[in-house]
Amino acid sequence: MRRLASRNRTPRGPSPGLARSATALAALGMIGAVLAQPAGAISDGIPDVEHPNVGALLLETDPVGHPGEFEPICSGSLLSPRHFLTAGHCLAFLEPEGFTADNLAVSFDQDVDPVVNMLAASDFAVHPNALRQRSSPDDVGVVTLAEPVGLDPIELPTENFLDQAAAQGGLRGHSFVNVGYGVVPNDRGQPSFEFDGLRRQSTSPFKGLTKAYLLLHMRTDATGEGGSCFGDSGGPKFFEPVPGELSNLAVALTSGGDPVCRAHSINQRLDIPSVRTFLDDFVPVP
């Protein structure tokens, strides 16, 4: 897919917006080490206007030095009118570093550079087993919003949806839609990343399936498609039963990938029992 020109704003750390807080950066770095790979912007993508229920997770990175300044740190999607789904590692470091729900917000603007419309958070929760096991990290978290949002939430998959699709030959050769606000990596040469605040979408072809993860190819030079990168963590992976036809079915979310966002993405499945049990506390799962 065609890469759009950015505003040449280079992110200042693994997740744009965290640079003002050294402790937050350190915590995010440790989380990345637990996952074995850095958390993953949309590579080779186009501006997204088809998924208004995909938003940016915002953090007041320096409440003392720069109060009221919120910056995007991750992506996510509307789980219900009052709940925002994102990656667990986007939230797990907050309490240990002294952040509360008052320091969180969400925006569904298509461009969050700068942030214009913010929705306050009233609470957040991380899966109780998040990041404890590398093979099964349960990397999901939910932010509760102070007020309901008038957008259609995402659709969740039925239990073991991806296993059943794989058994029927429905995943091989299939591409998934990535949506998020992350940085745009270069394709070749010395790794570099640019952040312009736009929500983008791309597609990535199926690579493999584990008990916890959906793995997607991101070799854009080989696939002719795109991928995801830093800041897309928590962003949904939409499954289109008919390729090219818009679907609201989110079967996974961005959890990690290779260090320079060029090879593959690792995506937390939303159809496995441990994740479904957690999400059922916030919205009825199918």
C-alpha cells in the first residue's frame, strides 16, 4: 500500500508521548522485555476513516511539570459505549509509576496531533494474568470511560473462532486489517520512525496461529501489503470474511513484533477462553 508523507515528527521513544516521563519509559521497556519483542504504527498504510470506533489511548505524561497535556501512547477500540479495549502492557506500568485513571483519556479523532477531543477515563483494568507467561500473556486491558460514546462498538469473535477458521482453510492466504495511530517505519536501510498522529489502516497476510497469538507477515517488499509498529499496541485486527468488504469483527489486537517493524507482528487473540472470561466482565461475549 502507498505510504503517505508524514509531518517529519520523529517519536521520542518506543511509544510517542512517553518521553517526558523517564520512569514510564523504563517501565514500558521492561514490559517489552517480558514480551521478548518491542510493542508495536501502521506501515505502508493509508489514512483510516472507515473505523471511527478505533481510538488513541492518551496519557498525561507529566502531571506535575505539564499538567493537562495528554499525548498518545497506544491504540485501542470501543468495546462498549463505556469501555475501551487496548493491550494490557499499555496499562500495566501505570499504577507502579504513580499514574491513575485521572491521567488517562481516549480520543477517537482521526488525527491526534494535536489532540482536540478527549474523553476522560474513570477507571482501568488489566487482565490479572497479563504478561506473566510469554507463551500465553493475556495482553489485554480495558479503560472505563466517564461518559458513554455514541459510536458502534467492535464485534468480538466467538470462542476459538480463529482455530475453526484455520481448520476450514479460511486463514491461509487471508489478510487482516490493521488499524492504529502508531509511528510509520521506513522499509529499508537504517531503521527510523516518524509520528504524525494520524489513524491509519493497512493489511497484513496470515502467517501462523498459536494458542495465544495471531501472527501476521509484515515484509512489505515481499507481500505488497503493510503492517503495524510502535504505538499500534492495542489496535484491533479486523477479520473480513469477504476480503475488501468492511467488517467490524476484531479477532486480535496488536501486542508486539520484530524490533524494526519489518518482519512480523504478534497479536493477542481475543477468541481464547482466558481473554473472553476477562472481557465478559465488561461486555457480554458471543
